Amino acid sequence: MHHGYNNPIGNASHTGYRRDIDGLRALAVLAVLAFHAFPQILPGGFVGVDVFFVISGYLISSVLFSDLQRGRFTYREFYARRMRRIFPALAVVLATCLVFGWLVLLDAEYTQLGRHVAAGAGFVANLALWRESGYFDRAAELKPLLHLWSLGIEEQFYFVWPLVLAVAWSRRWTGAVLTAVTLGSFALGVWWTRHSAVGAFYLPMPRFWELALGGLLAWHTRAYGRESPSDARGIEKCTGWRAQFPVSMFEITERDGGRISFTMSANLLSVAGLLLLLLSMTWFDATTRFPGVRAIVPTLGTVFVILAGEQAWPNQMLLARRSMVFIGLISYPLYLWHWPLLVFARTLWSEVPPAVIRLALVLISVVLAWATYTWLEKPIRRAVEAHNPKRTFMLVALASFMMLTGFFGVAVKKGYIPVRLHTLSSLSEAALDWDYPGNDKAQWKGTQEGTVLFFGDSYIEQYFPRIRWLVEHHAGTHRTVRFYTEEGCAPVPGITRKSTRMCGAFASNGFRLAQQENVVQVIVGGSWLGMVNRGDYFFEGDPQEHVIDFNGREGVQVFSRLTEELAQLKAMGKRVQLVLNPPGGKMADPTNLITNRVVAAPRLIFRSIPMQEHVATTGVINAKMRAVAAQAGIPVLDPAEWMCSALECPVTDATGIPIFYNSTHLRASYVEKNIRVFDDFVVPRSKGAIFGGGTANLIAGGQ
């Protein structure tokens, strides 16, 4: 994430410098820090990145317009400035992450870090994160370089932006081109957010409009006169509004025989912008569909604040304060440092660290950012100034260091650099041991009568390895088998998710498939606990997208609908089983079965989940699902019955090898060898066994 060239290093007398814009940077980066460290305080703080996008587009486009007007623009000089601004802090942070990751990460974790370092050094982190996104993608809070997605978008934008402006300027099409790029990218972003929120978030084209909006603001302030946005005449020419300094928030004047009209002031413009920023930072949260239309709120607020100018009273009193300017000056390295610190702490704690630790890490990131700015960025910028004879050498050195860092990332990605914890490779192997090829490849034609349908989310997908093993080892004697699943979607019709909007259609299609005449056995399962806890399910067709309260009247409606669908399947002569929530939790995650990641010799922890804890976690929802099954007249399959003893649920086998893939899903190799409860459904031993619900193997499951 880059913040433009508006910096008084070596040119404090530069008339284009505005202290209030540095203060606006501070507001943006502090919002991001608050969101990452204390999301409950500022749930929409992530919009700080959008603020940076507009600021960057405004400042850098202003420099480009100035160079074009004077006939001094060259691509070499533009990218030289980019290098001296971006490379020093980024390369140091990437290298530090590689070193610290070598000390504390497992093989799989370090391999992913290497991939992200290489992508970050190549400014394609957003594309790498988009490609690996999915239900089983490693949690965002465990990726030390996740925040580099924004830097990737910016650099991809500035790869083409100078060329666009140069061509448009030479043809006198500047205003039309900037407007077309802004509106076109915005429309694309709105469309993409509706169809793929992940793509709209990470891909460059749906986000370019935010940077282009800043460029459009820069062009308007230049096109309507040489006045800066801080000049009263500049605002009046750009907006048609008359600015008054330092008068009250607005004036009332009489025109046309007593007609009353309101004359907006820069003060009011600034206040409006700050209120829009505050609204987006407090109103939005992690479940908000973003960017899309809602991104207008923080970006327009940023435009208003910049347009109001440094003479506006709120800009002077809030944004131009010395403390805010200081944070703004170090905002770029602060953004780079804070997230890896929080993520590595999360990794070492195996959970969210205590609030005091998170606060300490934020303060440490401020110190690191100040040190990076003072002892690295400022000296390098001076060394790369145009009149310095060592400039070429420094630019080559910067590029070489960045390339070397990227090469080390590739080496880590390919496994050429073993981590310190390589002796614990069994944990990394477990964390990679997932096998589901997709619905199209998870079906087999059988010779026995009838079809078995496995219907649900990833909690059904986890049983695929055993079913595949059965089919491969009982060729010619198994039944037709089909998996129909959607990760993150409960198999409950009539409801859908804000983050995964196909859930409702998926559930409806699944029950239609189950009603087909050839289907005789239906196994329905899902993350029932996740359904009630995710906090983003709403009824299909609800324009307000009101989140369902599963513990109230709405929950009764949801469970009644599911009961009706299951009862209808039974009435049609189907054999239906409902799979309950399995045991799991933080202790089950193989990456948490380790102590002493940093100091002394690391060792494995042999843990188990107390049955009392499993009941406390899943007891309420499992009781509701048992009631649903009882009302529908179908049996339940309880994974705890074949995985746990009366006292505990193991998370490793007798030799200490993890049996879980993550905190809630079983690993593929364990399922293939041990989960036998579905065997009789797929390979019936007798006519009685075909419709017997797999009773024998239910008792012997896991033995």
C-alpha cells in the first residue's frame, strides 16, 4: 500500500505539501491497525485501505500532471521514484518475515510464506491470494503477508496509469479518459462483488476506480485553475460551491427576491467527508459485501476531505496536528510491520493473543515504522535524488535486493530451505491431508440397485476418501454413489449466506436430487454449529438480509423447514441418515500440537478433547438436530460414537500422529482407514444390510 509522493523529505518548502493529507493517512492507517488488532472497536476499519487508494491516486496523478505539463515526464523517472518509495521498507519486512518464519513455522506454513514473499516482491500478492482463496484456504489471520494485496493492486495500477495519462494528455482527452476509467472500473466492481466477493476484493480491475477517482480529483483541481484545492477559488471552480474561510459551517444568503439558498463552505465539506469515513468505519464489518457500491462511502469521504483543503477548520485542528502528521509520515512502514507482528503472535499463541499483547505489538510496530522511516527510507531517498551521483548505483542495489528477496521466497516455496521445525513434518503433512476432487469427480456408476447420495458441506466431503477406497476395492459390487456438496453451505433450504450466496440454491437442488427415483439412500450432514454461529445466514428473498436468530422464532422456522424436507424424503421411501456435528476445536488442529516454537527444542503435545468439552460445544445444536431427526422419523449418525470414548475424543492416534486436518475436519488418510460407518451403504452385504443403515459398521466404526 503506497501513499504517494506527498512527503516533505528534503523539500520542506515544497508548496504542494499538505500536512492535512499526512493526517488523513494517519487516520487511515490507525483505522486499519484498530481493525486488525481490536476489530470489535472499529469493525469497518478495513476501509482505511480505500482511503489510501484515493490519496495515492490524487497525489501521484498530481505529480504526473505536473510533469506532463512541464514536458518533463519520463517512465524511467516515474518508476525510479516508485522504487525509492516502495522498495526499502518492503524488502526489509519481507526478509524479516523469511528469517522469523524459518524459526517458528512448520513446513507447510513456511512454504506458503515463501510463496507470499515471492508474490509480494513481484507485486502480485493480490493475485496469489485470490488464486489460493477458498473454504480451506489457511485462515487470513495466519498469513503474515496477507496485507500486501493492496500494494499489489496499487503497483498494477501504476504499471498502466502513466501510459494512460500520457496518451490522454497528448490527445486532450484527459477528463473523458479519467471519467471512463473510473466509472467503468466502478461498474465492474459492483458487478463482481455481487457474483464473486473474493474476486472483487483481490483483483485489480474492480478496485482501479478508487485510485482513478483520486486521479480524477487531481485533474479537476488542475483543469479548473491553478488554485490548489485548499484555495477558496479552487473549490468554487471545481464544485460550483462558494467556499468561505474561516467562517461558520454554512451561510444563508438571499437571492432572487427572497429565495433562500445554502452556500457550502470548506468546513462543511470537510466535516461531511470525516462523517462519511466515520460512518464506514463503524457501520461496516467483516460480513459487509465489499467493495461494491458501499466503497463509495469511504472514497467519497476522502475526496471531500482532500477537496476541502488544508485551510478547512477540521483539517487544521484534527488532521494537521503534529501527532497525526507524524503517524502519516510513517504510515507506509507502519502498515507493512503491524500485520506480520500480529500474525506471528497468533501463530505462537495458537489463538488470538491477549489484548495487552496486541496493544504492545501495535506500539512495537510504531517503533519499527519510525526506525524504518528514519534510518532506511530517508537516507535512501536522499541517495536516489536526481542530482546524486550515486543514484544509479542505489537504484540497482534496491532492485537487486528486492529480486534476491523474491528468489529466496521461491526457494522456500519449492522446499529448498528446510525450516528449523522440519523434525515435526508429521504436523505439516496432516495440515495438507485433505482430498476432495469436486462434485463432478465424486461419483461412480455401480452395479447394485439404487443410488447413495452424500449431501452437505465440507463435513460430508471429509468422508470422500473412504468412499473412494470402497469403490476401488469393490469394483462390480458397489452401488452408484454421488456426492453433492458446497463448502460453507448448510444443506437447509430457504436460507443463504451473505458471503456465499449460492447456498440457498444449493440446498434446494440437493433435496431435488435426493427425491429422484433412483436414489434410495441419503446421508445429510453439515456444520450445524457453524450454521448457527457464522452470523451471516438470512432468509432467501429478504431484501434487508436480516441475520437469522437461530435461538428464536426464526430458528424454529428454519429447523421446521429442514424437518419437512427430511420427512418428505422418508415418505417417498428413501433411507435417510442425519449426521451430527463431529468433535473438534482448537486442540484438534495439528498446527497447535506443538510447544516451544521459538525457544528450546520444540516438542509435540499429545492431546485429546474431553467429552465434557465436546458436549459443551456441540450439545445444544446436536440436541436440536436429534429433535429434527426424531420429528422426521429418521436415525442420526453421531461421529462421537465412532471416534470417542466415554471420557475423551483423541486428536492423535496411538503413535501420536494427528487425525485431524484442521480444527474441525478429519484428515483424508485417517478417514480412508478408519471411518467405516458408511461401508454398508455403498457395498451392501445383503438385502437387509442395504437398508439397515450400516448398523454393524456404525458399532465397529474406527476400529
